[in-house]
Amino acid sequence: MATERTLSIIKPDATRRNLTGKINAKFEDAGLRIVAQKRVQLTKAQAGEFYRVHAERPFYDELCEFMSSGPVVVQVLEGEGAIAKNREVMGATNPADADPGTIRAEFADSVGENSVHGSDAPETASDEISYFFAGRDIVG
Ligand code: CDP
Ligand code: MG
């Protein structure tokens, strides 16, 4: 399997509870390398742009409100099959369905406030990474 990069976001519910380091340890323990990282405060409009594929979903407004409710840590993770591996480490969207040991099983509060975002495919990973980072910001 090829080396890939994926976009990860540690969401406001997790930064509020000071869980950045514990979540980063899960990525590193799984063999993912954090090759870019910054802490930012999104506006609701920026959150809306990032999550525009969900614009028609009933949870969209609440999601944008939540994602702009506090700081997030955006990061690029790199590794063999990083996109799928990160989704495994994250666990299912709804923490009630997430496998034991996953980030969402251990830390997430609810289906909405579920601690992490991870890209779901190569095209979205590439788009999402370039939404937050220039090439020179990523050092593998
Ligand atoms: O984040 P993931 O790719 O696992 O799930 P998604 O289906 O792409 O949904 C994006 C985000 O919308 C989720 O991570 C949740 O924060 C939120 N969401 C929600 O609030 N209620 C749902 N029923 C589904 C998703
Ligand atoms: Mg998704």
C-alpha cells in the first residue's frame, strides 16, 4: 500500500477538554506521522465551506455552529494507507457504534460532538489538505 496523506481535525469538544496530546498519541501509536499541525479558530462561514458537501443534511447548521464554537487543531497525517488507517483509529461517526480503543469510543460525547474529523477518500484528502495548508507547511 502506498504512503498517503490525510486531513485530520481535532474538534472543539476535544480541544475544550485538553485532549490534543491524548488524541495525537492514538495517531502515532497507529503508525501515523503528524507532518503538519496548527490550532485555529474557524468562523461559522469557514466551517460551512469546509463541510459544504453536507449542506443539505439536517445537522449542517448545528455542525457549523459546533465547529466554530472553539479552537480546532488541523493536521496532516502521513503513513501507509493513511486515509483508511485514520478512519480506523477514529472509529464510527456515532461513538455508540465505535469499536473499543478508538478515539471516538474513548473520547467522543455524541454523534455531533465526536472529537475528530478525517478525510474519507484520496480526492477529499487532497482538497481538504489544501483548504488548510500550503505545500511548504507540510514537512514529511
Ligand atoms: O465524520 P464522519 O466522516 O465520520 O461523518 P460524516 O457522515 O461525514 O459527517 C460529518 C460530521 O457531521 C460528523 O463527524 C458529525 O460531527 C456530524 N454529524 C451529525 O452531527 N449528525 C449526524 N447524524 C451525522 C453526522
Ligand atoms: Mg465525513
